[in-house]
Amino acid sequence: MWNPYLPLSKSTKRISTFGSLAFVLFLWSLLSGLNIIGPDKLPSPWDVGKAFATLTWSETDQQKTVERSLKEVTIEIEKDAILPAEQCNQVCVPLYDNPAIQSIEECEIDWKDEQYPEGILWCSTKIVEGQSLLWEATYWSVSRVFLATLATLLIGLPMGILMGASTRINALLSPIVDPLRSTPVVAILPILVIWLGIGEVMKIAFLVLGAIVFLIPMVRDALQAVPQTYWISARDLGATEWESVQKAVLPMAMPRIADAIIASVSIMWTYITVAEYVNAEKGLGQLIQNAKRFSAMDQVFVGIIVIVALALVTYQLMVKLKQSLYPWESEL
């Protein structure tokens, strides 16, 4: 029982995972089904499922009007003519460039338009348009986290490696970097808004700042945790100081650096809703904010569950990547 090195089979892990999820779902259903917690605070799982289906795909009827000068219409129309239904469809359907439209509800010709003395054709019909608010919001949130991850790695990895490889650089930067880990990043958001505005740059910068203050110290600590004997052995073999760091210390620190990257990306998912609260037209944070404004708690739970699922998938993928890159570390 109490053995942290005891390997578990895949079936045992799978059963444990499904068991935990089943327990949470049972407890959730019990609290909401018996109305122990009201639906205004805790919607039932089936209500959340309905909201998920609605946000995943919804259809709306929209009246769409197209106007064209008769010069652009290939079919000849006599002066002051009134188009019958068949000819109306024949003339108007190609103008919409939409294969789903097979008939037109209404069309007419204005022969007295001052801008188009040759006559102007008006076509109007209802179009059923489908949209997925959830997938669109997910796309924007994933894109922001992806761009923030790239920026964080480009800035944080070199700084952390330099601080871990040189005690002088570490002494110079540590008084700045270390206190930032305890700084509430959310409190810095108004400053970023003033400096960078309310556009995409501010949102990505906020995510970068929230993650990089943890990535840099963890990368530095990963290098400093490598036993000095590796560096000394490389020096004894004729390597320079930097080559000793590059060829001996850094490879041994890479698994811990990979852990730092995984943790930093996970931190970004915890901040994504805050970043998207400020003037975001699209994103999971904006979806949650709008749902909360209209007291749609079922949609709030959908947004939260999707964020948790994305964070979990991202985490599992990065762990698998780390295990494939450094299989020797997982076997130690």
C-alpha cells in the first residue's frame, strides 16, 4: 500500500480514474437532484449536458437580402416586368452563392432607383445558419495559450539556464525574479491594460507573465540540483566551463526542466479566464463571463469543464512527450 515506487498496471489506473469520475458525478447528481444545492448555484449534470449540446451547435434563422443591378444579371428581364416565382428563383438563387438555398421567398425589381436607372433586383429569403459558440471559444483560448507558451519558452528557458549556469548571473537576477513568484499576477492586470491596451497583446502578455515567474526559477533550480560531480568530470576530460554546463549538467537537468514547462503551461490554463475577462469578444473566459451575467450556471459549468479537460489533455500529452524524450529518467 505505502510504496511510492510500486508500479500499477494500465487496467488498475483506468479503473481508478473511472471510479473517481463516477464518484464525483454521483455526488454531483445527489446534491443537485435532491435540491440540497439549488439550480441557481449547482445545475444538474443533465442540464449541463443540454447546455453543452446547445453551445456545441445551434442554428438560427436569418433574413438575408441581396441586391444587384440588372446589368449584373445574366437573364434578360423586360422593362416593368413582374417576376413569377419560378423566374424569381432562377434569377436570385445563383446570387446567394449558397448551395443550401434552393428557393427564394420574395423578389422584386425597382425600375425607378436613381442610382441604378437600368433597374435593381431585390431578393430576400431566410437562411438557417449554424454556429458553435463552444468550439469557437475553445479555438481562441487554445490559440492564446499556445502563443503565450511559445513566448514563455523563448524568454524563460534562456534566462533560467543562464541563472542556473552562473552564480554571478543568478545573484544579479534572483532579487528580481524570486519575489515575483509571490506576487499576485492578477493585481498586475490593470497595469498591463494601461501599458498594452485591451487587445490580444495584453492577454498573451498576462499569460506569459503568470507562467514565466515560475518557469525561470524552476529551470534554474533544475540545473543547480544536478550534482557537481558531472561538471567536475567534464572539466577533467578537457571541456571548458560552458561546455561542461552544456554537455554534462544541462542534459541531466532536462527532465526537471520538462517538468517546469509542464507546470508553467498548466498555470496558463488557470489564468485564461482572467485574461479573457478584459474586452474579449471570443474565448472560454468570455463565454463564462457572459453566462454568469445572465445567471446561466449550466453554461458556466460547461466553460469550466472544457477548461479543465483542455488542461488535462495538455498535461497528459506533455507528460507522454517527456517520457518519450527521456525514458531513462522515468526508469530511475
